[in-house]
Amino acid sequence: MQLERSDRSGKTETSRLNAENSSLRQRLDRADADLLHSRRENLRLCDQISNLEKEVEKDFRLLKWSFLDSKNGHFKLLKWSFLGS
């Protein structure tokens, strides 16, 4: 009788551990997929930032700046405009 009880208890514990193991594997698979998605999104955003920085730098070079030396020795921006305008 006690042997049967121990056997049932062992099977129950094995079943519980298998279910927990399966659940943990599913969570790990989802986390891996989320990480992969995040890395791809990060690369896409880095490329987008890089392209925007290049665009801003190009536009910035087209600006014509006018400065005036003020009394306290600092430069003061008088006006700016795009070259050719």
C-alpha cells in the first residue's frame, strides 16, 4: 500500500515538474523571440537615426550664419539663412 502511494506521489511530482519545465521552455522561447524583435528594431532605429543625422548635417552646411562680437566678448547670432536665398 505504501509502495503504491510512493509510486503515485513520484508520478505526480514527475508530471508537475514536466509541466513546469514545459512552461519555462515556452517562456524562454517567447523571450528569445522578443529579444530578436527588439534587436531588429534597434538596428532599424539606429539606421534611421544615422540617416537623419546625415540629413541634418547636410542641411546645416547650407546655412549661412551671421555673428556679431558683443561687448562681453561672446558671439551673438544675428541671423541665419539658407545659402542662395
